[in-house]
Amino acid sequence: MIGNFIYFIIALLVYATYQTVETPRFEPGMAFFFFALLFVAYSTIAQRYFNKITADYLTGKAPGQLAHRFDTGLKRFTIYALIVFTIDIYGLNLPDYFRSTGVFQVLPTLEAFIFLAFFIVYMAVVWNAAYTTHRHLFPGTMSRRAYIAGNISFNLPVLLPWLALSALVDFINLLPFEGLKRLLETTYGQAIYFIGFLFLAAVLAPAIVQAFWRCEPLPDGPDRRRIEALCQRTGIKFAGILRWPLFGGRMITAGVMGLVGRFRYLLVTDALLRILSPEEIDSVIAHELGHVKKNHLLFYLIFLGGYMLLSLSILDLIIFFIIYSRPVTMFMEAIGQDRARAAALLFSVATIIMFVVYFRYIFGFFMRNFERQADTYVYSLFNSAKPLISTLKKIAFASGQPSDKPNWHHFSIRERIAYLEKCETDRRWIARQDYKIKKSMAVFVLAMALVGGIGYQVNFGKIGHRLNHDFFEKALLQEIEKNPGHPELYRTLGSLYYQWKEYPQAIEFFILALDMSPNDPETLNNLAWLYATCENESLRNPNLALDLAQHAATIDPRAHILDTLAESYHINGRMEEAIQTAHAALEISRENRSYFKDQLDRFRKAREEKE
């Protein structure tokens, strides 16, 4: 079930990395028709799949094989849900039909919540289709509603920290505190935002999640007293020991969440307390306490930070290399995609691939070994792990799954039992596992330090600036040589030359781009801005800047283009028109409003000084 967390985060990435297109592929009515068609097709196929398993069960086929097919079907249709969701976003451009609505421009998190709800609905369709089959294979009294709600409530909290912080940013943008808004637009502001995310995930999220899952304090009795005694013995404090009503409490499991004692919770299900013996309960609690004593929860936070460091350090270079490599260019030409749209798509693909590889293989490696280390922690409290071994056997029997079933975040039950049996005969295996984790963590920290160092040099250091300059310039010149008829390549290189303050080269390539596409508003705007504001005053040309800016604004009167026009009016001494245009830019702006307000104030002040 924890694997679903990955799928939910991928859905979040699919939505979050989508870039608005100027012209959606379909008219709104047609887009929503295809959306409905995909939904019906997906629902029908899912229902038929699980109906077939139910029919095979009723004809007497082996439940073990059917349970495997059931589990495979859940995974398969979760992946199908991601595919359909991606088609909704990138194929049908559904976000673009929402973003033109005022409320979503002011509260983009509301739009995000709606689209993530689409994915949750797709998952609910699968759980609804699977319910009857689940009831046959795993008999119980759980209702269809409880089964679906249990799945949703278990998976949804993974999105809560992001939604909470995004909603906070929306709220800040509604406030009149321009300084705070500007801070959030800087690298330091984004770092603060990320630290806030980690704080919410590590400290506050457990309190929110346990309430969301409707956990209740475990009543006083022998079970609670045994658990409290173990906690006191290890010196670990909890804010609460709670009953975990996961799927009606029918799963034999326990869990611990929370980095800080005041917000740390120990969760146990009714099935665990009902089915296991007192010694087996002790062994499970010892396993959970092992996660705390071995600092696994802190390490999980470090791994999350490692992913963010990896993303910030190398993702842009990877994307740029992919976009401007020859095979990708040929592919884009073959399918008729423009470079901007393909760049957005490839950015999303690269982001998702990096996320899956990092969490599935790197994070998954540590999760499996942390679980094994928590298993061996039982020997710190008891002389034998035989109660834990018998518990694992009961879990395998109750789940109906084969004991050697692979799992990306746990070793299989058979592997866990085999390792504990080795520890029973030779306790040196415990120290070997501890050493393996220490060595692996050292390698990870060194790797992240290397990545961070490379990332800093690439993004901020002098060597990185030189490498970026040479790499980007060479890549674009090669593309221009191969595709001389693509004006956006000339505009991109001109923009880079402007960024590098190589203004004569920037002018040259902007003019070459305009020769091929004289009505491109972005190129007109960029060249007008250069002529109006260039640091090298000998290259300024106020009259030509105004002509270019007026032409661009006639074609595409967006806020940043109107800002260039206002600047051009200003340097030509036409202050009233500069103020009127700057005010219009501020009125239609949805981002960086503090900048546009500062521009308007500057022009008004210049008018007063002139008068």
C-alpha cells in the first residue's frame, strides 16, 4: 500500500510540471467529451478485469493465484490511472480551461486540488471495481464504502503538506506585503519554503494525519500497559498510543510517525492486538521502536532533502541537454511539435523519471534495510526474535499473499524470516546489518555532498558560469547550423547573450530572428527592452525601442510586453503614456505584481521630477 504514495506523488508532479499552452488542442466541449470518454472506458475495463477474477473464484480456481492476479490488477490499473490522468493534463490541456477563470488565477492551489481530485476519482473507480473480488478473496465485514474510504484516507495524507504550503503561498499573495512576496520569488525564499515543507512533514504532519485517519487513544488495559512498559524501557516518548482503524482495523500492522516526541505517535490495529500473542505484540512494538532508536525517521527527512538537492543541482542541465540533443530534435520534427511545448513535456518526463529512480531504487534500498535493522532491534530488548518470526508467518497467511512476494520498500517476508533465523544462530549478522547501513549512509552523504558541490559550481560558481556559457552557446549554435530556419533558436541565443551582457551579439541574433519571424512578440519585446535599457548606453536606441515595443504590444498585450512599452515611453519622455501603460500592465499581471507596482511608482516619480 505504501507504493501508492509514489503514484500519488507522481500524479502531483504530472500536474505541477504542466506548462500552459497558448492554444489548446481542442475546443472546450470536445476536450471534456474526450475526458468523459476516457473515464468511461477506464471504468469499464477495470470493472471487467475484476469481474473476471470474481467469476474464476466462483468456479473454484485456486485463491492463491487469484490473489496474485488481484494484486497485479490493482497495480496495473493504478498505472493506467496515471496514464489517463497524464492524457487529461497534457493531451487534452484541461488545466488551461480552468486557468482562464479568475478564482483559479487568484487561488491556483484550488485548481491543483481539483485536478488531484480527478486522480483520486480514478483510483476510487479501481477500488470500487475491486471491492467484490476483495470481499471474496479476503472475507470480512467491511462495506464497499469503508473499503474505498479506507484506501483514500490512507493515501491522501501524502499530499497534505504540499497542499498546505501551497495554500499558504496563495494566502500570502493575497496580502499587501510586497516584501514577503518578493522574498518567496528569490532562491532564499524558495529555500525557506522548502524548510517549511520539511518542518510541516516532520513535526506537524503526524498530528494532522492521525486525526485525518480518525485514530483514537488505545484504551487502558493489558495491551496498552505492555506497550507503555516497552516505551519506558527504551526511553522513547510518544504523544499518543493510538488505535489505527485502517480498513476497519483488519490489517495486522503497526506504525510510528513523527520526529519529535511531542508530535510522535505509535499506531496499532485491532487485528494486531486480537490475533497476535502478547509476546508477538511485544516483538512488533520493538520493531517500531527500532525505527525511532535507529533514527530512521530523521534519515527519511535527509533523503527527502537529498532529492531536492539533486533536483536543484542537475535537473536544468539534464533538461537542456535533452532538449537540444539531435535525436530529440529529430523526434520533435517527426511528430510536428514546437520546441516550447516539447520542452515542457520533456521537463515533466525527466522530473518524473528522476523521482521514480531516486525513490524506487535509492530510497527503496534504504527503506528495505531500515526495516531489516528494525527487525534486528528486537534482540536489543529480547533474547530471541522467534515471536517476530511467527508474527511474519501470520501476516503472510492472513494476507493470502505468497511469502516470497517482492516488495520495493520491504524485503519479502521469506527474506525477513531467513535473516532473523540467521541472527538466531549467529548474532554477528545484527552487527553486519548495522555496518551495512552505516557504510551506505556514508556513501549517500558523500554522493550528495558531491552533487551539492557540482550544483553550486554549475549554478553559482565562476567555473559553472563559464561552463554554462560555453555549453549553451555551443549547443545552440550547433542547432542553428542544423536547423537554420527556426527563429526561436536565434531568439533563445540572443536572450542568453543578453543575460551574459554580450549585447552586440544579442542584438545580432534578435535581428536575425526578426528577419525570419517579423511578428514574433517575444523577439520584438526582447530587442525593444535591450534598446531601451542596455547598460552600454552607446547601444541604446529609444526611437527604435518604442517602435518595436508598440509592434509587440499590438500583437500580444501581455503584462511583461506592456512593461517594455511603458519603459520605451519613459525613455522617450512620454511620461503620461508610460504611466497609463504601466498601470495597464499592473492590472492584468498575475505574477510579480510587486515589480509592476514598483515600475508604476517609478514612472510617477519621474513625472513629478520632470514637472
